[in-house]
Amino acid sequence: MLRHDHNRIEPKRRSTFDYRKKQFAEASYKETQYPTRLNFYSAPPTADITLEQFEQWAIDRLRRPLSLSHLVLAELEACSFRNKTPAETATHMKPLLDKYLLLESNSSSSTQLFAQRQKDHYSHFILRLAFAQTEDLRRRFTRVETMLFRLRFNAEDARDRAAFVQGLNLDWETVSDKEKQELAVELAATSGAAYGRRAAAAPPPEEETWCKVDWERVPDLVEGRRVFLKAGKAYVPAREQASMVIAEFTSRLERALELTARALPRLDEDDRLTPILNHLSKNFVTPDAAYSDTASSLGGAEISARNIDALAQHMPLCMQNLHRTLRRDAHLKHFGRLQYSLFLKGIGLGLEEALAFWRTAFNKITDDTFNKEYRYNVRHVYGDVGGDQNRRGGGYSPYSCQKILTEHPPGPGEAHGCPYRHFDVDNLGALLQQVGVTDRAVLQGVREDKEKQKFHMACNRQVSFCVLPIWNVFEHLHRKEIEKARADGVMTANQLETIVHPNEYFKRSFLLKNMGKNGDDVKMEG
């Protein structure tokens, strides 16, 4: 930690200080106590740690055991994209958390409790520094840290959870036994409504812990009629208090991140930390966002400029929209060209073929204009020109769904972005019908997913509506092939949930449509 010289104060002025009024009269670096494994991260850690611990603890909070390109926090984010239930998310995340962010309960009698909780405390604050740099990173960090806190809160022992909540000083007023008896009928009715009017499932109100707060603090519970209101107070049962604690965690973290963002410029004076923080923030990506050349290879497929039109049927809606716009206008604006060029590069289109494709596509301009204004950009995407780092890395990587959803939203006349997010409902429906999605149930399901901002689900997941299956766009367009693949044991029911990258969408579609064909059959000519 950086220490500054405070000896510039004149001796006469220093001698007049009252030690009892000094800001740091007590030791600043006292050891933090962790009575439970839950933490609101209200106070920053103050003890010294090594640079190796600084980086390693943060990495452990990010990465997952199977691959360094997969991240624990990003895996939590992917669970929400895939609409996993809280129980499914907890099951999916448990082995990852046990390996890298293990937090045992007080009842475990483990000798590592303090070390585990200290590592969790530090790693949160280190990542808070890394992800406070931009609004998008702050928003994503808040979302996944809230999910992580919810998992831990729900898994905590009832006694330790109650002790933790009591120590937060959230200004809740506990409802006395006498008041619970007086309001037994009203509280029982509230419990029945909260349980879907299955009164048998609800515990008697006198056996449940209730608290009361100003009703403005729990508008979501009031709207859902899950609390009893009286004299401006909302009577909240214990099972609903978790949502209040989690909401408080989120709001406090949002405020803390804003303060952290203001303090970041002061870190520039320490050139040891800045590279580490930059590295961490750049690696906060969605699983499968890094799409390698080997992952994009399709055995037996010829990826050439003249075959792109035939291959367009396998593209996700975002890329089909770019391809259609390019063919219609013989032009794409900068971000559209960049998004589509990287996608084509990712499916295996080589540099020379890419140059041929774009030159043919831009058929309203002369060779001289193309060479002056567009040729260099295509070569730069492939790493053929540009800085040393760009050339060594082979150019830029194809955009993931997360990047397309969150960066560079399209403006007037632009065709890039995600249609499920950036199109209005009518234009989205029209585009889907143009690419062959005419089933009313599918279109209605996409509309509902868009309204709920579940863009990934609309594109590549299956959901249940009443007792009838509603197929999303990918599964609807590949329904016969998916059923055959599952029947033959080639694909499991869960494999479709992992598509969070346009190039992965293309690869799955191509392989499904060409399943069972030999190498000669897979080739597409013209």
C-alpha cells in the first residue's frame, strides 16, 4: 500500500493537535473479523498483501477450472442468459465455487474459515477496482456479484443468516409476538396469498418471523401482494426478507462502485496495480466469447467468397440481417462491416477470399475507391497490417453475443447489433418471417422474450408455455435435425443452452443441416 509523508506540518501546529481528535487515533490496519461467511463488503480490507496474492485471488474469483477462458462470474452471467432456475444455477455453480471461492459455514469447524473469508473479501475489492472503469462493467459486475451473494445467502445456515441480517442495522422493526397474535388473520391471509393460496404450505404467522418497514422500501412486494399493509408499514415475512437483503446489497454496491470510479485516477501513480487491473477487466467476458480458429473449422466445408450466399441460411439473425442489407445496398457502414467481417473470418473465410467477397459486394464503386477506402480495413481485421500486437494476435476476434448486445448500439442507417434487442417488435417480426420463421407460437414467444429482455432465449433456447413447447428461432429452424440428433444420441437436450456466440450458432446449424453426409456432400458449390 502506498504511504505518504505527513511530516510537512510545522512543529508548532503539530504540537497543538489533540490525539483524542485524530482521525486515525486507533490502529488503521487492524485485523478484519468475519463472524459469518456472508459479506456486504461495506468496509475495504486494510491489511497488507503481496502483489502475487492481489492478482491470484482476483483470478480465482474469475476463472473456472476447465479453462482459463471461462470465468466464474461470467458463468453466473451465462446462467441468467440461459434462464436457469435458482436451484439449477446453485447446482451448476457449486463445483466451481468449492474449488476457487470456497466459503465454509461456522458449523463446519474448519480451521480455514478466516483465510477463506479474507480471500473472498480481498478478491471482491480487487475486482471492484478493475470493473469500476466503465458503466457497462459496473452494471455487469453488480449483476453477477448480486447473483453470487444470493447463492450464498440462500445456502447459509438459518442461525448465521439471521445473525448477519441483524448486524446490518437495516432499520427493520421486528414484529412482537403480541402484535402477531393481534394480526393473526391478516398475516395468515398474506401467507396464503404468497404461497399461491395454498394455506397448508404456509407456516402459522405466530411461528414465522415478521418485520415491518415503510412500504416505500418494498414496492415489488407490495405490487405482488406478498406483504400486509397497515398505517404505512409493510409487514414482511421471513421468507420475503431475503429479497430485501439482496436489494440492499445491490443498491449499496452500485453506490460503492460509483465512488470507486471517482477514485480510480489516483491509482495511476502506482504502476504495479494498473496493468493487473486492466488485464482483469479485459478478461471479464462471457463464456465462449473467445472463438478460436480451430473451433470454427468445419470438416468438408468449403468457405469461399462465392459460397457465402449459400451459407447465409446457417447464420444467426444478426448476421443474416447484415448479409441481406449488404446485398440490398451494396454497402455497410463501419460497425456493420467490422461485425460481419469478423464473423466471416470466424467461420473460416480467409483473407484473400474476404477481399474478393467485399470487393464483389461493394459493386457500386470503382476498384480505386475500394482499394483506397476499404481494402486496408479488411486486412487490418485479419492482422495483415496494423500494429505489432495486432499482427501477432492474428487480428481481432469475432464478436460474442454479449459484445454485440452491449457495445456500439446501431444508429440511423446502420445494420449491426442484435435484432432481438435493437429492432422494434414489428420490424423484428418482419425480419423473422423473411428468414422463414412464420409459426405464430414462435413469433409470440420471441415477442415475450424481447419484452422481458431475454434476448438469448429468443435466439437459441427452448421454453415451455403452458403444456405446449414453444420453439425459439434456432430450434424452430432446425427442429427436424435436432430431433434426429437427439434420437441418434449425437446431441443431448442441454447442449443447445450453450450458444452465446454467433459463430457457434453458425457451426451448430451447419453441422445439423449436413449431419450424416460425407465430405463430398458437405461441400457447397455456388
